[in-house]
Amino acid sequence: MPQLNPNPWLFIMLTSWLTLSLIIQPKLLSFTTTNPPSHKPTMTTKTTPWTWPWI
């Protein structure tokens, strides 16, 4: 049963995981966001309750 033999795919999986975590991920995380969050004060709006016509 070839599914139980870890030799062909285990090395590929470990290599791809290490490549992703050690090379690609730091490069992706170094990018700055294109739309940084602004520090505007939050404005609260006054809401009025809804009056249901059938009550």
C-alpha cells in the first residue's frame, strides 16, 4: 500500500513547510499595509427606538 509509505511525500512536505515558514512568510510580513488604520475619534450616534405600527 503506497499510502502508508512516508518516504516519497514526507520530505516534500517538510521542505515546503520550512520554505514557507523561513523564507516566504517573513518576506510577506515585512510589507506595510496599503491602507493603515486611522486614529480618528469614534463618534457615537444617537439612535431612536423603532415604533412598530402593529403594537
